[in-house]
Amino acid sequence: MAPAGDGHDAIVVGGGHNGLVAAFYLARAGLRPLVLERREIVGGACVTEEFAPGYRASTGAYVLSMLRPEVWSDMELVRRGVHVDPAGPSLTLLPDGSSLYVHDDTSATAQEIARHSPRDAAAFPAFEQELAALTAVLLPTFDWPAPDLAVRHLRDLRGLARLGRLSLTHRRRLADTLGLLTSSVSDYLDQRFESDIVKVALGWHAINDSLAGPSSGGTGFVLMHDHASDAADGGVRQWGFVRSGMGRVTEAMAEAAREAGAVIRLSSPVAQITSSHGRVDGVVLQSGEQITAPLVVSGADPKHTFLTLCQSAALPDPFRGAIERYRCEGTSIKINLAVSELPHVPSLGGTGVQPYHRGIMEVGPPLAELDIQQSQARRGIAATGTHIELCFPSVHDPSLAPEGRHVITIDVNSQPYRLAEGSWDERKDAVADRVIEELGALMPNLPGSILHRQVLSPLDLERILGLTGGHALHGEMSLDQLLFLRPAKGYADYRTPLKGLYLCGAGTHPGGGVTGANGRNCVNAILADRRSRWPR
């Protein structure tokens, strides 16, 4: 087919939240962006879908905690009806039946910790203050492009100067911050706490969506990164559940982008990003339709963008090799349940809605056992008895299920994308059966209450949500794949080897999560290049 003469200044590949944020800011700057989304709904990994008649769940991300304040205000998401219900406390349960609530309030958490260790309770306030101080060093960098330490461009000098000013401001904490960057979460927590349940409650998130174990170097940085994501309002955890599910956020973002002047086309999967003489010139859809534009912004993950959509000959071999080595294999199975009643933990007592129904429930072993299970996952073995996370979104929003019924979302860790034996299509239901059995030992009324279930393996997440390797964060959040190394050394500023092609998804700085920072920062880089006489 002949190229379409739509007159678009930019094409955004993918209508995930970062793609929509990028389209909004491009349109607000006066450009005419076209968003091409392969599915029939916007949202990418930030969607709400019906998985059984009358039951809706957030297929990918299921809580909101990281969205940047500027994105909230610029896109007027509150005015557009995005309402976040504050989450209740998180509850950690170990196999021996011991439990620990972690509250947003420091003193309440310390009182809870005292049941397990008075020493740890006394240490907890200082731990929180220290981590908050360390993340204050990191948090401002979320809204900046990561500079190239090789200083190939003048803008890199400006970026380094900005980092220098930040380091000077926090110079008394700089050594401690650098120490945490390279340490393991196990070492960091072992130095401060003695109780296994305290350490797993505070540290397991450092290996979420990763093949690394808690004793792996660099996981301390991920602990700090997660805390920075939630630190805007203080407290150990700041997050909540979106009414109508996470898809409500991206629906509102799409509305904002359209109002600003963006065009969004659904059911329009891109087959190829085209280029000539080192510069992009548009895309070809799977239908064969060609659409031309001098600017292409990809919200897809780095592997899909560069290894599938781009022509191989268009990329330098060293860059292509770096992307091939980029680690992007998911480690989670997602299970959505439709249930006739809320499950209860008899050992905690109570009937009806309990505090753990309003927050997150964490079920799993101590960190030392998670090291073993993550090692199994690296060998392609789907670990058993591993960490399981549950939440109950219909407690906050009853409209997600029929009256009197509920939705439960479950995330099962240490489940590798690449299996040493068999396939996920053959094995996923057996894994789900085992998970329900494990949870039934703690909540006996759960198995008999299940009316419907949806099981999404890492392979399913790849197929449905377009996530290479089923990785929700577009690649591991390890220290060698963050900051100025994400997705590749020399290309952490949203620019790529192809002129006119930019990357705005979670495979760029500051990484994964529903932040909107990647899309906003990417557009800032685009606009800076348009103002410059020497764009890359």
C-alpha cells in the first residue's frame, strides 16, 4: 500500500501509559502525534479487563504508587475521574503461621514488630529515616535523563553538573547511598534486624520481577528504588487502589492526549519501524499500511523495539549486541480469581472485611529460602513454596464484581519465563492448583469459594500485553541495567542510534512502574533536540 498522507509529525508505537504520556506532551508542544496501539484498548500493562462474566481485574499492574506529580497535574487526572483509595496495611505471613503488619505509620509498624523482636522494633524508626534520606538522593533523578558518563554531548556535561549539585547537597549521605547501591538487600537488612519475618516483609520487593536472589549484589539499590517510588508523601509505603482498576488511569490519559491534539488508533499493530540513511521515516502496520513521519517514539520494550521492529541493518552491531544481552525475562505468574466470599486467616480472627483485605498480603518463606528459589528459577525450574502476593481490589471497588462477590489478584514469584522442561501452556494450571493449595492451608475457605480463575504465565503476559519475556518492567531492574546503563551504555537518554527514533517505555530510565516519568523525560529530550542545531 502507498504511504498514508496523514500529516502526523510523530508516531508513538504503543498506547501504554508512557506512550500516552509522551503523546500528550508532544501534542501540548504543538506537534501532531499519532498513537498506534495493537490491542483494542489503550493501556499496555496498565489495563482493566473482564476475565469472567461480571468480574474485572487489572491484568498487569494492579496498584498505583509511582505516578509522577507533574503527570498527575498536567494531564488533570483527578478532574478526569481518577480516584485512588488509600491501601490498608500489608500483611506478611510465613509458613509457620507467624504474621506481621506493615503500616504507613512508623510507630504502628514498630509496635507490630515488637511482637517478634523488641530490638528490631527499636531499630525500625532509624531504618525508615535512613532509607528515606538515602532515597532523597535518588528521587530527583527520576525526572532527569540519565547522562552519558562518556560525555559525548554538551547535554551530558549539564547532566553531570546537575548530579554533582545533587551529590553536594546530600554529601553527608553520599557514601551510604553508594554503599546501598552495590550491596545486597540481605546484607543491608541483616545489619539492622534479627527477625526473619521483619527482613522478608521489608526486603522481598527488592527481587520482584527479577531472577536475582536477595543476597545478590545490587538488590539493595532496588530496595532504595522502590522506596523512592513511594516516598513523595513520606512513610514506609504510599500507594493505593484505583477505582475501576488501573485501566481507568490510562483511559484518562488517552482522553488528555486526545484533547491536547493526539490521534489514537486502536487495533493497529506495528510490524516494522522503517528507516533510510540512518534516519527513521515511519512505520508499516501488520495490515501492510505504511505511515510516514519524521519522528517515531516507541513505548515497546527495548528488545521488541530494536530486535523485532527495526531493520537489523539499520542498527550498529555493538548496540544490537547490547540489546541482545539485555536481560528481560519475567519471573511471575498472575492469577485472577472470582470468589463467592473473601478468604480469611483463622489465626488472625475476625469476620467480614479485615485490615489485610484492604492492603496487600504477602505469603512466603524467609529471604534465605528465596535465594534458593531464585536460583532454581535461573535454572528454569518453577519454584514451589515461593513468595506469593495477593490483593483484594473489589473490597475498595465493589463494581469490579457482582454484588456480594469478590476479585482476588495473585502474583506468584520465582516462575521463570524459560522452563528447563515442558511448556507454560502445559504447566500453568498445575502451578495454579499448587498455589491455591498452599494458600488454602492459611485460608481454608479460599479453595471452595473459587467460581472462576484466570491464569497468566510469563508467556501469556508476553502474548497478551506485548511484554518481551513476560517482563512487566521491560527488563530487570538490576544495577547494571539502570540509570545511565538502561537499556544500553551510551543510550540511556531516550535517544537511539537511529536519528528520529526515541524510546519512552519502562526499558529506559528510571525503569519500570506506572510513573509516566519515562514518557515525559523522553519528550523533553525530543524537544531539546528540536531546539538544537546538532541533534543526535
